[in-house]
Amino acid sequence: QRALDKERQRRANFNFSMVEIQPGAELTFINDESITCTVESKTKINFEGEITSLSQAAGLVLSRLGKNWRSAAGPRYWEFEGETLAERRNRFDYSEEE
């Protein structure tokens, strides 16, 4: 029952402190490591000189690649140290439960 209750709860919005990534860290786009951004704060990145969110930057890159999606879950499209931010979050979430 506890596991079911946990799944029903909405997860908190992603932020870099929950996955121990500090401002100044460089992230790369999953499909093209030449596309990068820099972590600016707990929730914002610098992408091409603009302060924005992971999702907005991912949406822009995907649009350039011909994808016309209404939205993109930013942590799925950006990597740090070889893993997507979504994977890293899951790893941190599960390690806290143990």
C-alpha cells in the first residue's frame, strides 16, 4: 500500500540540487553532444546566451530537429556525466529510499 500511495503522489518539479549538480556545470543534449548548456541556478540554465528552463531549451532543439512537439520534459533530453537528468533523478530518488 505504501508503494501505491507513493506512486500516486505527484513528484516535485525537477531542480539541480536534488541531483547534486552545481551552477556552472555543463550539460549536453542527448542526441548531439556538441549542443550544450550551463547550469545557472537551481532551476535555470544558460542556453545560447539566454537564461531559460531545461524544457524550453529541449523544445527549441527538438524544433530545430524537425519535431513539432507541444512540450518536452527537459530532464529526459539533457545529460550530465553520461546519464540523462531523468535517470540521475531516479537514481537519487531510489537511493534515498534504501
